[in-house]
Amino acid sequence: MNSDLLWQNPGVETDARVMRFLAGDDVVLDREFFLHDIAASKAHVEGLARIGVITADESAAIARELDALGDDFRKGKFILDERFEDGHSAIEARLTERLGDTGRKVHTGRSRNDQILVATRLWLKAKLATLATLCREVVKVCLDRAAQPPQPLPGYTHLQRAVVSSTAMWFAGFAESFIDNLQRTRDTLAWIDANPLGTAAGYGVNLKLDRDYTTQALGFARMQISPICAQLARGKFEMAALDALGTALLDLRRLAWDLSLFTTSEFAFVSLPPEYTTGSSIMPNKRNPDVIELMRATYASVAAARTEIEQLLSLPSGYQRDLQFSKGGMFHGFSRGLAALELLPDLLGRMQWNTAAMRAAIEPSMYATDAAIEQAAAGVPFREAYKHAAAAAHEAGHGRTPEQSLAARTSPGAGADLRLDALRERLNKLDCV
């Protein structure tokens, strides 16, 4: 297959070392985008036919070959490798090989700049849709488990035993957090859902491109109108997508921290499904919570990717080649992040609480806050009630049970009033958007 450089001028030699540096791992990374690039190319040629730049027969021939290329790529019959400078040049090389001059018309009125932008946005739309699905699954598992009979669980501040909490409150807390994450993901997807195809190298072209058609054909909600804005948005929308992913992973990190502590012998509050643990290479007595430890670590990949892209954006307006380096971190961050979140619903659904250990960890002083509030409700100034409760903290639990403490916690969202129906209603509204 002919894979000559698209931009090479006759008589100009290329230096292999320079070309290796320019290409980097771009062609390998473009495998992630390739099917989206093909889909955008197909919409582009159909748009060219609609304005008479190519004929209907030429458009049909190109579309047919693009479909065949996509099919070959899925089956492993076509491999995007070092024969090509990038995925864009591979598409044009294939079309030229199969269709000759007709294939060479695919790039009329577009640049590799809007080509990568549209493929990136299509890729991120798919990834954010997956993120939204995973957030929704986490919420549903947490709400289902929060609706089960609550078991008393120590509540901690500063990693010190603080007040009586419950397994239902723990699950409800993460349910609402992941509803927030779902909403942010949906908002981010709506922002990214704009079509840059037809902005070319950032200044438009002297063709009356049917951008409304390509917007509809590719399933975008709207057109990104300004070609300059299309370039100014580079990096920003990738960071926004990573931020949405990172928000969910921050909650995953805290959840994983809880489980890391709760599965220790010192706490022994939680048992994990056996397939979520591994053995030690040297200590036969050990089962290690490796999965939740790697879940805890996953945010680092997303934070690193976001920082890498942010540091690339010290640029003037218009396209700069620096932005080529934005792809690797983004792929890596989403790959790790979504893989971690994919395991979470099953883990949450199957983890088991050790009720005896949790109850044993609830000590009398954890009722002191209840005692202070009760006195304040009876008319004692709160600071005075606080001092009384502090002085008698170790006697505060006399005659009290964890269930009584939870039943008395009637503030909205607390143990006696979890408001799970309100959380379900909010989730349902997001599902209907």
C-alpha cells in the first residue's frame, strides 16, 4: 500500500530520525480513534456530494471502501502500523489504493486538524457514555444495599471513632456522590457534543460545506461554529472529560480507602469476594486486597493525564504540533479509570459486612454527641450541654443501643431519614434527560 507522506513536496528528502520523532507513537495511538475517523470521513464525503464537489457515484464508492476498511480493521485484516504516519494518512492511502483519483478526493475541504478534533470528540462521547452507565450502576447497587436493614457501623472523623453510623448511611452517601458524578458526566458530555468537522485548519475553507448535514449524520447535538474556537477548545474539552472521570475516581479512591481499612484484621468490618483478593508470593497466610488498592491508585493516572494536557496549552491561538502529545495520557487515563469503575458495582454488591465486629467497635463515648444534642433540645445552652457531655463521655452510652442512636437521628439524610426515595427520584430524572 502506498503510504507516502501527505504533505511531502517533490525533491525534499526526509530524515528518518526526524520522522521517528515526529511520528512518535501517534499511529499506534490512532488505533483508538480509527473507527471514529472512518465514520467522520464517510460523513464528510457525503457532505461533499451534497454540495456537488464530488459526484454521488464517487461518494458511494468512497463510502463503500470506508465501510470495508472499518470491517477489515475490526477483524484484524487491516493493521494500523508504522507504514503510516497516522490514522488519517492510512485512510487516504487505502482509498487511493482502491479507488485511485477518486480516493484522493476524500481530503477536499478538510484538514487533519478538524479530522482529529471530530474523531476525539466522537471517542470522548463514547467514553463519557460508558462513564455515565457505570456511575448509574454504582448508584443502583448502593441504593439497593442502603435499603436493606441497616447494621450499626462506627462513624469516623480524623480516623477516630466519632458517632454511631450505619451500613445504610455508608451506602447512601456513596449513592448520592455517584449521582453527582453522573450529573457532571452528563453535563460534560453535553458540552463536548459539538461538531468541529468543516472548520479545517482553523479558518474555514472556500467551499459551502454542508456542516449541518455532517453534524446530524455524526450524531452531534450542535455544530461548533467558529473555526478559531474549534482550535481554542483543543485541550480544554479533553481536560473537561478527564475532570468528569476524575470526579468519580476521587469518590472511588475514598471508598477504596474505607474498604482498605475495613478489611484489615484490626477493623475486620468487611469481607471481600475472594476473586477480589490475591495471595502473597512469600506469606502463605496472606490474602491481599490488591484490587481495591489499585482502585485507590487509579486517580493518579487521570490526574497525570490532565496535568500533561494542561501543560501543553501554553500556546497562542491556532494549531500547534505540541497538541499531538495530548492523546497518550487521555487514552491511558480513560483506560485505567473505566476499568476500575467497571469492577465497582459487582464488588459493592457482593462485599459482606461483619456485624459483630462493627458492633463491638462502638464504644460508650460515641453517644456523647447524642447526649449533648438531647440536653440542648431540652433548653440547655449547647456549649454548656457540650461540656456536660464531654465530662461524662464514657458514661454517655449507659442504657443506649446503636439502634436507638440511629432511630433518634431524624435530621434529613441521617440514620432515621435516609431519603432514599428522593435519591431514586433524582436518578430517574437524570435517566430521563
